Amino acid sequence: SNAGVPVLGIEPARNIAAAAVAAGIPTRAAYFGATLAGDLAAEGKRADLIVANNVLAHVPGLNDFVAGIGALLEPLGVATLEFPHLAQLIANTEFDTIYHEHLSYFSLSTAQEIFAAHGLRIFDVEELSTHGGSLRIYVAHAASPHADTAAVQRVVTAERAAGLGSDVAYEQFAKRVAAVKRSLLTFLIDAAAHDKRVAGYGAPAKATTLLNYCGVRRDLIEFTCDRNPLKQGKLIPGVHIPIRAPAAIEEYRPDYILIFPWNLAAEIGEQLAPVHAWGARLVVPIPQAAVLA
């Protein structure tokens, strides 16, 4: 909007929509779908560009959502969307990213079918490192002049080679998930047996999946900490591990710090550099429990 391009945000959470409006971004507090898209198109607000990053995996009505993109997009317009890539989730045993907010897990091949059903075509794709491995797709009307890039076929071919269309890949994934559980429990039980103190770092949703599946409770991890003040003083659901402020790390001086948002391990490692003064070691749980160098 600072460049003079008309923009409009769509946000179903009213408090977030209000914050966007307060920041000068025109925003409607509503769920996006075919009905809203039709209303906007009738108002003359069809879009040259639609951006939806880390939205598609959270949408309960996929067909309604994608139909809305088709209804709102100008004939030569482009929609770009980002979402975690199923191929990376499977390959890297990222089962902790499977939780209630994520309603769908997409391969590029599956996404192609969904968009094609609504007259849309994925003509380009980028592979990203975010969230353990994501895709950024570029979508246009099927008849648009946007040419398909080689990247699309390359990713589809890689997915086919990984066996995403067969049961075998998922059966092997399940075995690796069980191995992660054994790996983490072995590490934590061994640490306890040697009187080593273990604390967590971060309280993302993925920690809830990981800890509950592995059956890890306060006898193995006394607490975790998070920089978000809204999480501090709360508990990890199910396992009741307390969430404290990061200052608790300095007070407790654990021997090991288990990084729950393992996809941010490099960044968090920089934040936790002072812990090396007392010999603390950083640990990631995925794809297996490992002490970082």
C-alpha cells in the first residue's frame, strides 16, 4: 500500500484484523471462500495478486477456498501460496508438525489436482526451508499465458520417486516415527540416570505432539521456556510441563537444553550461546535425538 497499490487483507480473527486496520492496512474480518470472493468481485475488487502464506493447510473447506481464488483472480492474475511440503515431512520424519491446526498436508501433485478442479493451474514452484521444508506455488487460470516452469515437473517427479503415491512410504514413515520416540526416551532416561538436568526451549504446538506421543513428562524435563509472555506461566497440554521465561535457563543451568522448534535450531543456538559457559549442550529431537556440535 505504501507504493500506491490497492490492497485488501482478509483475516477471520477479529482482533488480528483490527490490529491490521490500526496499522493502516484495509482488512475485512471474514473467512475467505467462494461467497466472499464473489462479493468482492461484484464490488470491482478482483485481484491481480493473491497471497496466502501458511493458510491452505489450515483451511477446513479446501474446495470453497480454492474456488474463491478462482472467482477473485483477474484473467492474467497470479496467486501465490506457501504450505509445508508433505515430501519433506515424510523424508525428515517431521511427525510433530501434525497437529490440530493443520487440517491438510500437501504434496505438489495433490495441490495440482485441487486447483485444476477449479480451473486453475500451478505454473511454478519454489522449494523453501521454512517449517522443515515448504513449497511456494504460483497459480493462474488454466488458460492464462503463464508458461509452466521446469520446476513443477521436477518436484512432481521427485515426489513420485519418493513413493508418495504408495502405502510403503507411509509405513516406513510410521516406523521412523516410532524410532524417534525410542531415541528421545533413551536419551532422556540416560540423562536422568546420570543425574543430568534437562530443560526445554520453546513451546510451539509441535512440542505438544512430540511430548504426548513420547510420553515425556516432568520427571524427564522439568520445564521449558518461551520468549512469548502469553505462554509463560502456562503448561504444555497433556504432559503439564511448565512454560517459563527464558531467564529460567540461567537460573536452572541445565546440562542439556532440548530445542522443540528444531527447525529454528541455528537461530536459537545463537540466542543460547551464553549457556556454553557452564557446559550446557543443545539437543534436537528430530529426525532423532542428537546433541548439537
